[in-house]
Amino acid sequence: MDRIAVATLGLCLIACSIVFGVGANLAVKEFRAGERSVVVKGLSEQEVFADVMILPLRFRLANNDLHALYTEVERNSQKIVKFLEKMGFEKSEITIGSPNITDKLSNDYADDRRVTYRYSGSGEVILYTKQVELGREVFGRITELGQEGIAININTYDVEYSYTQLNSIKPQMIEESTLNAREAAQKFAKDSNSKLGRIKRATQGQFSISNRDQNTQHIKNVRVVSTVEYYLED
């Protein structure tokens, strides 16, 4: 091989090593940049009022005449229905439950000498309404049924409140949680003398709806947490 060919080959090798060296250096920088990231969480919370209320109105009765007991249960149920309609509820919002009758003497171990009333029964009228504020007024007016001779038993733990408009506030809450996550990432980047890069990955947590507290179950707390991972750059 003559001197010109050898020199040419040497120049080619030098050029190739420069090209590969620059390319390797860029690759290392990109790899290292890809390794540097920060994972942050963003929270969004919002208080909303329940838009559905389920209110069971229960009463108990006793009688030695089974037929009279059924008649009395039906009469009381109709009185409750009229009471609710008078307050402004629609018939479609009111359901009369099936009566529950117990024969105390049907128990093999029952002592008929200690039984005052052979039959005991319970009735139930269920209010399912989107007029939540009006539904809550029932608690303050329950004495009106007492004046009708109906002893209503309302267990506050049996009253259900629901919020059904979650889809209408989802976009706003997701945006807020993502912005809060970005603010946290920017602070981290600043504290670490870095710049915040693009999003590497993001996940949206489950929306949760809970009572604000046990005394205001009609007020709900909606919560979501978004998790976002950002690249960090020099």
C-alpha cells in the first residue's frame, strides 16, 4: 500500500472516530436527561351539595287482630303519602314498601301469657327525591305525623344522600390537579437548579366522594389526585 493510500485511510479513521465520538456524547446526554425526572402529585378538592336524597319513613304497630293490623298499616302509609304530597313531592318520588308482620305465637318457645299483642307489624314509605332541601324539611315537620297518631322512626344513618353530577365537574378538577402537580414540579426543579422538561408519564387517580362530616351528610367532598412525572433538564 503506497503512502497516499495509507494517509487517506488514516484521515478516514480520524473522521469516523470524531463522528462516532460526537454521536456517542449526544446519546449519553440524552440518556442521562431521560434518567433525570421527578414524580409529583396534584390534588383537587371540591365541596358539592347532594342532588339525590333517599329517606325511609318507618313506623311500627301491634294488634291481636291480623286483618285490623294490615288495615292500620295501609291507612298509616296513605297518611304519610298525603303528608309528603302536601309538602310538594310528586307521586313518582314516593314508594310504599311491603308491610312486615310477625306472629309472636308462631315461635315454639313463645309464652302466650306474656304476649300483650299477638301480631306486630312495621310499615315503610320511601321518599326518593332530587328536591334535597325540601326533603330535609321533613325532619322538622315530622311532628305533624305524630299528631295523626303515627310514630315515625327516622334513623339518620338510613338516610342516603348522593351526588350524581360528577361528570360535569371532572374536567375542571382534572385540570386543577394537573396544574397543582406542575407547580410542585417547578418548585422542585428550581430547588435542584434544573429546568422542567416535558411530561414523561401521567396517571389520573380515582375520584372519591365522601361526606364532609357525619353531621352534614348532604354536603359531599369530591377529591382526585393526579400523578405526573416530568423530565428534568440542565
